[in-house]
Amino acid sequence: MTIHIPENFYKETIAQDWPTGTGNFYVSAKPTKTSGWLVISPSSSTLREIVAYTAVGTDGTGDYVTVSERGVGGTTEQTHVIGETIRMN
């Protein structure tokens, strides 16, 4: 029996510090969905940021998401550090 877990259970962490700006950002494991929305530090009122991503991949550094838009939905674009939680909500 195959169990399908909804994508909104995606919960990983930042694998390398994220500066401001768009581009490829490294995560502990990439989502299976190749585009959508991610919430960084969803439990923090000061660090929470919603980002749009348009691609995922893996290279010599690890798994990444390609972020095309930051600070969505009233959140603020900011730097993030290794270990912060990322969720697809």
C-alpha cells in the first residue's frame, strides 16, 4: 500500500545562510513540487518570510530551491541562517 503525504507537510531547514535577493538557496532537502510558496521561520514573528520558488535542483553543494520573489504577503525580505525551519504551508 502506498501512502501519499500531502506536500504541505514539507518541513526542512536552511542548509546555508540566505542573504537578501533572489536565486538558488540551499535547503536540507528540496521539495518534490517544483514551484510554489515556502515559509521561512513560520513560528517566529520577527523572522517569518514567505517566498515564491520556481525550480528545485541538486548540485555539488546540495539541494536547492530557486527563489523568484521574497517578502510576500506582508512579510519582509531579510537574511536567514543555517538551521531555520522552512515549511510549505
